Amino acid sequence: MTPDTASIAILLGSFLLLIVLRVPIAYAVGLSTVFCLLNMGMNLTTLATQLVKGIWSYSLMAVPFFITMGCLMGTGGISDKLVALANSLVGWMRGGLAMVNVVDSYFFGGISGSAAADTASLGSILIPMMVEQGYDDDFATALTITSSVEGILVPPSHNMVIYATSAGGVSVGALFMAGYIPGAILALCLMVGAYIISVRRGYPKGQPFSLKGFIKQCARSIWALAAILIVVVGVVAGVFTATESAAIAVIYSLFVSVYVYKGLNWKGVWNALSECVNTLSVVMILIATSAAFGYCLTILQVPQFAANAITSLSSNPIVLALLLNLILLILGCIMDMAPIILIATPILLPIAESIGIDKVQFGIMMMLNCGIGLLTPPVGSVLFIGSAVSKVPMERVVKATMPFYLCMIVALLLITFIPEISLFLPSLFMQ
């Protein structure tokens, strides 16, 4: 099909206009697709077909299961156990609670797979605790929201499943394994930043390290951490598909939350599931509308145009890698994760592969870029959640987050230019 400049202009122009007008992203994506199809003279039944195709995938069935697992374990008493575990491990340092915040997000991220769930659950516990011990409220909020991005990198992450579906030929198990070291790198960078600020501001130390106390907390938290093993080991070992492991993890998280930790009764389970349905409906609508939007991009040959435009700017792989990150960071400021992954992957992945970036590595790069986007206005959902939980004005939170943005960019550059960070574990376990 020959390129239709008018249709491209309508598709992209109407989308940007709707975003500027603060129309919800799902509606913006869907409406711009409708306008484009009408301009091309295509029947709107095409839209319905593409909406169904977008979510008609066995792999994507893992998404609602992972979201449900995160909701159950986030409200089922898991958070308290993980906070205690992290405190026993790193609480002895200067700015001990700040270190606990970062490490706890690494643990909890592996359970919830969601930055928003991490911020809402852990933030409601750790932010008041940090303020009570003398930490500035804006610092506590900024650290909480930035560390929550670890939840996107550390498996299981439903966004990784969405990327695997969009990229084609990418193993979900390989993506899961690839996320551990980048997540640890991000955590380390944030801990360095938090430590420097803690020393300068004289934030307190925690209790001295006790090996006996750490072992004791490990024993108490083993039920929570086992959920990660069920999902990751099951997928990597080939025992389960990602969808099957996610379904088993939901049953497990229900059992642990109700009968082991007893953080939920059956009324609480129904409340958690109702919240889960709200989240899930938004995610699935975004996936469906983004798939239709991507269909329009494909038939209009926009990926080819974009690829040619980007590669024409430079042939230097380093410059192109930086450009890919910049594009994803800009998209993250105006779009949610799901549509970015679904729309940008077919456009940017071929460019990344042309300069030697592996599909798995690019997936991790995309996760972190989109994660940073969750912390930036105007669409930064995690930024808004953090501000709401802490009751700190968003402007103060953004200002306090600036040093941590730098830490995250350092982590992003390391992941971009050192492939082994992402590829070492998959190469070791996915042979």
C-alpha cells in the first residue's frame, strides 16, 4: 500500500492533540485510530477486528493473572514481612530506612510486578515510617517512587509479557531472567544516591546488623518469596508456560494471604479482586486500542519511515542507541507503558537489532525507559500515586526526585552499553 500522508497526519496529529487536551490515553489511542480509518475510507468493522486481535493471545492471558497476583499479595500482609526482611539486611547503614525502601522494592517488585502497586503498598508503610524517624517527606516520597520502578524490571512483570508478544520470537523466560541483574543495578544506583543524600542531611542509622535476626526474617518471609520461585523457575525450567505459572501463582498468593499470613479475609479478597478488575480493564483496553493503532501504523508504513528517519541522522551505533533511549523517554512522558510497548516495539526494535542490540536487551531497555516515564509529568501515574499517598505536593516531589532521575539514567546507560548485564543470566539458564 502506498503511503498516505494525510492519514498519517490525522493519526498522529489527532493523537497528540487528544493527549494535550488530557483525554484518557485509551480513548486518545482509540479515537485517533477511528479518525484515521474513516479518512482512509475503511469500514469500522476493521477497528473491531483489530481490537479483538489485540487481546486474542494465549500469552496475554498471563497479564490478568499477574495483576491479580500482585493485588492479592499487595494487600495480604506481604508488605510488612518484606519490610522487616529488608530492614534486617540493610537497615544498619546511614539512612537505613532509605536503603530498606530500595531493597524492599526489589523484593516486592518480584511479587507485584508493578511500580504502581509497589508505591501504593510500600509507600503507605515506609513513607510515614521515614518521616517519623526524621527523613524529609519529599525525599521519602521521591525515593519510594523511583525505587518502585524495580518492580517493572524484576520478574514476574506483566509488561514483559506484553513486550514478548509485541516483539515476536522472544522467550518470556529469557526476559524474566534478564531482569534480575538490571533491577539490582538500578537498586544499587539508587542506594548510592540515597546514601550520599543521607550523609549530607544526617539521616539516622538503624539497628546494627544481626545474622540471627536476618535468618529469622528470611524464615518469616519465605512464603512470600516462594511466589517468585514458582513463577520464574517454572517458566525458565519449561515446566509451565508464563500463563500457567501466573495462574498457579494466583492460587498460591490467595492461599498465603488468607491462610498463612492472614492479612486478608474473604471479604478483603473480594475487595482486592474488585480493585484488580478496575486495573485490568484499563490495561486490556489499552492493549486492544494500541493494537488497532499499531495496525494503522503498519499499513501506512510509518515504521519504515521512522526507521529511515532515525538511521539517516547518524550511522554511529552509540548515537543511535542514545536516540532510541531519548525517543522512549519522551514517549514515556506522554503515554502509559502498554501503548508504548505495543506501538513503539515494531518501529524501534528493527533499528536496535541493526546496531547489534539483542531483542532481550532492548526489552529491558524499554522497561526501564518506560519506568522512568511513569515518574515524569504529565502522564506520570506513579508520580501521582506517590504524591497522593504521602500528601506531598507534586511539584516538591518532582524537585526531590531530580537526583534519583540521574541515578536512573546512569543505570539505563549501563544497561544500554553493557549487554552482559541483561544477557548473562539468560545465556546461563536458557540454553
